[in-house]
Amino acid sequence: MKSATRSILAILAPIASLAIGSVACADTTTYTSDDLFIGFHKAGNTSDYLVKIGQASTFTSTKTLSLGDIATDLSDTFGGGWATDPAIKWGVIGTTRLSPVGSDPVHTIYASKQGNTSTATPWNTGSSSTLSTSDAKIASMTSGYLGKSSTANSSVGLIQNNIDTAANIAYASFQAGGSNATNGASGLSFALFNPTIEASSPSGITDSSATLAVYRLAPGAIAPATAVGTFSIDSSGTVTFTVAVTSAFNTWAAAHSLSGAKALPTATPANDGIQNMVKFVLGADPNTGAIQNMPTAVISGANYVYSFPFNSNSTAEYTTAVEYSTDLVTWKTASGGSLNGSTYTYTISRGGAPKFFTRLSVTPK
């Protein structure tokens, strides 16, 4: 009698509005490490628009951002048709740079990618040295924002001259093709993101296809970055953030102190050949190879009774199946399993076969 497991993987002065007649006073822009920015630019335009949207740690729930009247600023920068202009691109970026902030270590970067967190392929994290060049460029961009006069319409909005020279550290110069993008070369946004952190659409950035999925890239082994959430903008200039759905698997991995490559569903931190996704389904400890929370099988008359511990939190993300064979070549899927508490049990007729094999299959949904 043999039992096997199988797994399959389918595969960041107070706000003032002093009215003198109808004229509003601008504020001086400020910056704190780990602040995030939204940048807007258009090829050939002499100005771009940069908006500070707040600390990364504040983006933990779905919300509408309070940024002032950025629609008027966008009209002033790009013209009244900005909302449907196919040439306008936008992106989100931020960094801790050289100081840890809360749970974000040095060189943590937040960066967007076109799409939403359910469909976009995440950026990969990397070592501190890999991220340091990029976050130095992000820091240069922030120095072009800090201490300037904001617009009269938004205390956090800044219209920048983006004439593309290396000395000009406007947002647009760090995008693919810009003078500051990759040490003077083209192709990578902020020297890291291929080809860009930005989104655009033939129908304009307000189209649903131009949403921005944002990921957190913390230094470590190469692995998919953590999804933070999705940004969208409408024609009134309202920016909405939708927080990423928390993965039960990721919560389980974090609870067992897994990070980087060791936190991947296909990883085997205990080097026992059993992937994390299988141990997640079984409610087993991924850090130990000791026999615990593993399937069991007994012969009961003409039947084969196969049982395994089951973590009900895995249901939304993984499908389990018990398969059986009499020759290790042809496999069939057992039916009629029953869940009793936290244990699944399958009773399978052996059909008089002299040899009988079973395995547990775990597949991401």
C-alpha cells in the first residue's frame, strides 16, 4: 500500500485655502519616507503632474482618496480631454529608501503595474542591492517634489516642467525612454521595471483597462511581490483604492514565518518533498519534515479507507482530490468523500484488486 501527494501550480503650515477674491494660495509640498505618489505624463508634453497620495501603511482598506481638485490640474496640464486622451499614462511609486518605516525595511519599494491585483502578474522582489538603484532614482524624483509650491487646486499636487534632460528630475524623466530611467538608457522605468510602472488605454486612463495594481517589493530572495491593491481614476479626477483580497495561503505562510522564495506555494522549506500548498491544505507545519498531519489509509474488508486532515481555510484557493490506481499508470478520482470536523474520509471499493494505491492531489483554483 502506498500513499503519495501531488501538487500543481498554475503559474507593491496647515492646508490653506485663503480666499482673496477668487484666488487660492498654494502650499509648500512636503515628503516623508514611504510616501506614495501618482505620476501622470504624456509624451511630447512640456509638463507632467505629480501627486502625493500618502504613506504606504495607510492603504489597508478600500477608500476614495482626498487629493483636492486634481481634475482641474490635469486639465491645466494636459488639456480638457485628459480623461480620454490615449497618450496620457499614469503610475504609482514610492520607497522607504535608507530608513525603515514601520514594517517596511530599508529599500522597500511600492510600484504599480497595469491591471488589477487579480489579473496582473506581480513584479518580483530582489536583494537590497537589486532594489537600491531603483529606490535611489525614486528618491531623486521625490527631491524634485519636496519644498515646491503646490497648485492652488491641490495641496499635494505639483505641475512639473518635464523637458527631458538628466538634470531635470521630473517624474516623466524616470519612465521608460526618459533620461533618468536607466542611467541614461531607455527601456526600464526607474531602472528596474520592464518596461514601465505605468498604465494607459486607447480610451484614456479613466477606462477600466488602465487600472493600476500596486505591489510591495521588500528586499529578499527573488519571489513575486505582495499585492497591495488597485487604483482607478474617473473623469472627475476621483481616485479610488481597492485593497487586495488577503490570501488565506499568504496569511498561513506569514504565520509560519515564511518569506521570499520559501513562501511560494510550490516551495518545500523543510526539504521533505511536500510543497507548501499541500501542507496548507493539511494544516501541517511547513518548517518541519516530521510526520504530522499526513494522510492515512487502512483496509476495511473490501474497501480502502483514506483519510486526511483538512484546513477549511484552503477551500477558496485550492481544490483537493483523492485519486486511486491499481497499477500506478491509470488513475481515477474517488467520489463520495465526507468531512467530519477537520478530517476528510473517502471509502473506496478495492474491487478485489491485489494492489491498491492512493494519492492526494492539490490544485490551485
